[in-house]
Amino acid sequence: MKKNFARPSQGFSLVELMIALVLGLVIMGGVISIFVANRQAFRVSENVAHIQENARVAFELLARDLREAGGNPCGTRQIANILNNSANLWWANWAAGSVRGFENSAAGDLATAIAPVGAATGNRVATTDAILLINGTAIEGLNISSHDPVAAQFKLNINNSGINVGDVIVACDAYSAAIFQVTNANQANGTIVHNAGGGVPGNCSKGLGFPTICTPNGTGKTFENGGFIVRLSSAFWYIGNNDRGGRSLFRTSVSGTAIPQTDEIVEGVQDMQFEYLTRDNAGVLAPNYVLANTIASWAQGAFPRVTAVRMTITFVSNEAVGTDRQVLSRRFIDVVDLRNL
């Protein structure tokens, strides 16, 4: 006779199931904690890398403009300017200084006229510094083959130079340079003309000699063969409001034309401050860097003359990834020697 034996029950008991659930939750909690920590570390690293990249771009471009300020291919410091009302053109007033610093945001200064202080997009941020830089090094390789001052005409070494009517140009040789607006240009034979009149602002004279005299013939000057033709280039650097509710580094520039253009260079720039090292007419350096508002004159030939600029720029991250749940902040400092002043 067959006997049936009851099989033992199989599966987990309630206690075993609860222990398994608790262990699973502990393991999942650890995994989630590691994931969150790694994600936070990645976000911090990503934001720090973004700050460093912005700093590299900002310092590289700003330092380039600083090193070129006051320069021209011929190295002359005697600059004539026949543009109409050149003293009122911030981007062309070389005589007032090819390097000009602006401390904070003083009402009524030139910097406020270029970029007003305010809350609108592109406006300057109060209490931040700005700097204006002018140079004549924007094109290389356009040599003067001949110059007829009576006909107010240059012949260049190449045709199809890219110089057009209305372009603002610097001509130079070993003795002097002149800023003027092109009144006529012939790409086919490589000639450009600098008569009085023209467009906006136009020329007050056709004479390119120094000092500038605003009469039809002005101060005569014949530029030597082997001189250079370059575009006038100006850049005004400042901290402004971007269209995303933050601050960015902006550059308002004029390069070869009379029309300023404003570009946002990098975002996340919270503050920018400049200090200046000067030397006297005996070549003796000042013992300390000074602020822009302590320099009596930025004009060409004035002393004390600025010889180096110390830049302090503060960058912030796009995201609040700091340990205090705030944005990261990094301050970078660089010094640039002004080789053309």
C-alpha cells in the first residue's frame, strides 16, 4: 500500500522576504548615493572647465588687443588724422590716447557714451571697468608702390586689395602715419584716393602731413615707396548684461569702417578691473599699479605713460554647483606689457 508523505512547503517566509527587501533597499541607496555624488562631481568639473575655457578666450583676445594698441607696421609715433571732427569719434581719436582706461562707470565719461550703464541687454554693468584700444595693424602686406599727394592717390603693390570706398585707413612710412577715409578705390589697378570730403565722417583735407590742418590741401606729405596701408581698428571692452539674465564680456569694435559693431565674447563674466603701470619721461617705472582715474592724461606723448596693464577678471559658473548651492566663482589675473607706447 502506497503512503503519501506531505512535501515540505517551499518559498520565502515573510521574515526572509523582509530581510531581502531591506538589503535591496540598502544596496540601491548606496548605488543611488554614488550616482548622485558622481553626477555632482561631473557637474562641478564641467562648470569649472567652462569657466577656464571662458577665461582662456577672454584673456587671449583682450591681451591681443592690448599688445597691438598704438601700433602700426612702420613703428612711427607721429600720427596725423584728417577725419572730420576726429576728436568726437571715440574709435578714431588716436591723439587722445590709443589706450584709455575707464574706472567703474562714472556718469558722463566717454565709456558711458559708447555703452551706457543700465539694466538693458548690452548695457554696461555699474562698478565694472572698461578699456578702449586703438591700433593700425588690422591688415598685413599692403605696400605703397607710389603716392601722388596732389592727386591724393596711392598705388598699392597688389590689385584687388579689398580696400573699398568708405574704409577708414592708416597709411604709414618710417617718418609718420595718417588716418583717413577712402574716397575712391579702383580694385583693377590697385589705387585708392584720399580727397577731402567723401562719406561719413569724411576727410577735412587731402593733406596727410603732420600736424593736421583742416583746409582743402592741408599739410603736404608724400609717403615713401615701401610704406604700408592698413585698416584702423578700435575695440572697447566692457562687462554688459546678456539676454539670458547674466553678465558677459562684450567688445564694441570698428575695423576699417565707420560703423561700430558689438559682439558678446564670453558669458559668465561677473567683474573686470584694470590697473596700470606707468613710467615717466626718464623711463623710470612707478612703484605701484594705479587706477584709471588717477592718470591725468592718456594722450599720445603725455607722461606718465602707461606701460603695462594688470587685468583682474571674475568668472562665475552657469549652474549653482557649489557646496553652498551657489554658483562657482573664480578670479583670474594677468599682466600685459604695452609694446607700442
